[in-house]
Amino acid sequence: MRERRVPVLIVGGGGCGLSSSIALSELGIESLLVERHPSPGRLPKARYLNQRTMEVFRQLGIADAVYSRSMPLRYISRIRWCTSLAGDGPLDRRTFYAIDSFGGGPLTAYAADSPCESTLYPQVRLEPLLRTEAEVRNPTGLLYNHELVTLEQDRGVVRAQIRNRASGDEQTVVADYVIAADGGRTIGPIVGSRLTGAANLAEMVTVYFRADLSQWWDDDHAMTTWFVNPEGGSWSSGVLGKLGPTKFDRHSEEWMFHFSFRPDDPARFDEASLLPRMRELLKLPDLQPDIIGIGHWTVEGVLADRYRFGRVFLAGDAAHRHPPTTGLGLNSAVQDAHNLAWKLSAVLKGQACDGLLDSYEVERRPVANRNVKWALLTFQNHQLTDVGIGLVRGDGEASRRNFAAFFADDDEGRTRRARLHQVIGVQRMEWQAHDLEIGFRYDQGAMVADGTFPPERDPMGGRYVPTTRPGHRLPHAWLERDGKRLSTLDLAGAGEFVLITGTDGAGWRDAAMAIAARSGVALKVVSVGDSGDCVDAERAWLRLREVNEDGAILVRPDNHVGWRSFSAQADPVAVLDDALGKILSRPAADRSAAARAGRLAAA
């Protein structure tokens, strides 16, 4: 039996697995990805990519490729609740409410806080793009139509049996580490992972189809329309969303239509009944769509009890699964990959101790826990929205009376509309979760706390407060270097730590260069100021940095702040080397010896 040796084995070729492959290749780490299906999936699945995910793609060099194909922000800047898509009755084609979403419209703060816009690019098209990018970087490192058969590990390596599903041939893969990005289907049960939380909340069906709906879809900027008809709530009445791929307004060529069933309803498996039901819900009895595919999925909100099992790391849906509301699933998965990849690289290159890898779970699991709870809350909030609209479940006649009263031009109608406005003030947590998307932080892990308190978080998840406090994402500010504009987020990456100083940072620069030369850690220094490496022409960084001109901020390869010093230090070599050593989980004795060597080198 053939045997192949790789540093990292990735099981699963979805968004998380492919992002892991690309990230590791960018860091110079060989990996092998195995995916049991012969090609990427044929259903849209997730489609919203938030700003933080696009920042990750920017660092990996693929953001431009995504943006060149994806739906621009202006076409996903509104969400609507309507009675129906078509029909000519007095209550047909009426809009209950429309809300701004994802940084569009008046949500201008989003643009100030990131070099990247949110966008829409369904997984059915994202995964082939990621596969192409992964193959360019690692031509022999992707095996589709291959499945994991067995997996065993000891303190030294992981041994996996991989089967070619076409030929039946098997090979042994020996890896230092394994990333389980398989949705929890195979590796989770092998290692004993337990997923706990809310399961089987609803059974969903997605119809993925082509059709010309421009005659009825009357809002070019709306990404999604939730229908609420008298016979059922917004989920059971249907959710219709644009998919492009080349026209992004009402002339979108492809669409996805979700609707729900009770978990015990056998009709959910009767695909012959789906088109008649879709026609009925949309009030388009003559609709003849070209159905591309039909997907069945379960709404759940669950979290793995652990992320690390020896040399095996769970990521993406293998570690956490969210309701689709707030669009956190795929985004969290890509961000898992980004967090884990640089740590694996540092350990495999001998720059860090294995203990650094423990920080992956310490950092990412609390973020996923909050995301799962948030998505559950926003999913359940739709019941409140239905009530605000006036839906009476099980009583179509009462619902129709309420709908007519809602649209009436009288005091009661104005009161009902004002009430819904207040209710949507709660539901905005789903589409205006700016802080949840880019403001998440790591309170423990590969960082050195400085004793300061974090900014108070907006309980509704909307208001993001940038900070350079350790554990937080580095704030974005536009800088200029050699006549070109770049973001502070562009300073780190490719496995490099960056030490950001002011123009008075000569001592920090000397210390960092000495430590980098001695340790082999990729550490560069960037001074920001009128006479620095980068010019803060707009004075945005001056407002955001929170340290003095002679202070310093150490940023990890994933753009999170690892440590900061508010001002100069008497022994910058010792202070900086101790901080870097703690982040990389190096023993204290090693840090002391390194500091002595660094001082000699700096002298």
C-alpha cells in the first residue's frame, strides 16, 4: 500500500477546507486535502461573505477574484418582508417593511472600519474558485472523490487510510496534524467529539432555479424577500434570494427559494410537490423555472465540546453549526482556517512550541459559542416579526383582517406600522451585526493581556468600537507608502508578525531585528508617521492607535493584536522577546536566554 507523508492533512473540500489549503500554501506549508465528492457542491448553500472574511481573502490574495464575480454591496443592501411576489388581489405584492443591511444604504460606518465591503457570492460558485486557487498553489495537494477510511494517532504523527472512491485503491497518509473540515461526518465520531445545543429546529428545502422574475421583483437593491402570507409564517411562506451570476438587479438569472416543514412532515421528501408549492407561495401559477437542484437541510445551533483532539483539529461545521440567520456559518469557518493556519505554520517551522496550537480552541470556541447563540436568537426573532406583522398562526381569516388593517390609511394602520417598526428594531440584529462580524476578540490565547478593559459591546451587535487592545482585530486605517494607499491590515500577513511603531521607534526596531535574526521568526517593523515607513495622511491611525508616539503594537499574522506597549521601555529587547515568546508558547527559560542573545545582537 502506498504511503504519503505531509505536514497537514485536510479532510473536507468545502469553504473551510479549501481556505485552509490556500492559507497553508501561502505560508509555505505543504498540505493534502481529501474530499469524498468528485467536485464541489451543486447547491448555493451559504452566500453572504462579511467584511472580516473578505479581509482574510484579501490577505490570501483572492479578494479581487471574488469581487470580480460577486454581487456588489449596493445590490444586497436591503431586506424585505412582503405578502407575495405576484398576484392581483388587494393584499398581493405589498411590502410590510424594508431594512438596510450589511453596510449598504446609510450604514456608512461599515466602510470606515474596513478596506473591504461585504458581498454576496454563493458557495456553489465560491468553492470552485477556491479549488482553482488552491490547485494553483498546491497542484498535487487536492484529492477529490477520495474518502477517509480510518484515522489513528499517537504522540508523534497521525496515520490515515484514504480510499479512491472510483478505483477502490487505498493509500496511507502520514501527517503531523489533521484539520477536520468534513462537517463532522467522519472525524468527529472517530475522535469522540460531542456536539451539543439546539438540534432539529426546522426541516428546510431549498429550490435552486433559473427564471426571469424581473416582472415581479421590483427592488434592485433587495438581496432577500421574506414572504408572510395568511396561511403561514415567514419561513413556511418562503424566502426568495438573488444569486446572479452576471446580473445583480431584478434581472438576476438565478435564485434560491427556501421554505420550511415541520420535522415530522413527510411532505418534505416529496420533491414532486415542491414546484406546485413554490408556485402557490409566490402566486405564480404559470412559473416554469429551470430547476438546477433541490437541497434538504436541518436548522440547528450546535457547538463541539472540544476543538482539539491530540493532533486533530475540528474546524467549520465540524466544530459549530448555525441557523442561517446572520450568515455566520461559512464566515466563521473561513476565519477558523485563518486562525489555525498561521499557528500550524509556526509550530511546523520550529518557531513556536506545540502549546501554541492549544490557543486555537481557546480563541475560536468562545467566538463560535457567541455566534451560535446569536444566530439562534435571530432565527427565533422571526416569530416576533410575524406577530408584529399581524400573523395569527392557524387562522388565515384573522391574519387577512390584520394585514388589511396594517395597510389601511387610518390611525390603526399607522399604529400597526409603527409597532412593526419597533419590532424590526429587534430584528435588525440579523442584518446589522457589524460588531459581531468584525469586533470579535480573543480574551485568552496567543496574546499578552495588558490589564486594560475592552470597549463596552453593543448588546444589539451593531456598533463596533475599534481598539488596539491585545486580542482584538487590528483597527483599519488608510496609510500611504511610496505613493500607494494601503490599510493597516495589509502590514501583517504571509506568516509575518509586524511591530507597528511611531517615528520615535528606533529602539523597538533594533530590538525586533535582533530578535528576528536570532529566533527565525518573521518579524518586521513598520513606523507610521510623517517621516515613517508609512504616512498617516488622514490622521486616522493617530486616532486609533491608543499608544504613545514611542510605544509599539505587535500584530500577529492573522491581524489580531498580540501585545502592545504604551510607551518606550528601558530594555525593549527583553520586553518584546518575552511578549513574542509568550504568544508562541515558548518556555520561560528559552525566552530568558533569547533575550540575553538579543541584547548582545542589538548592542
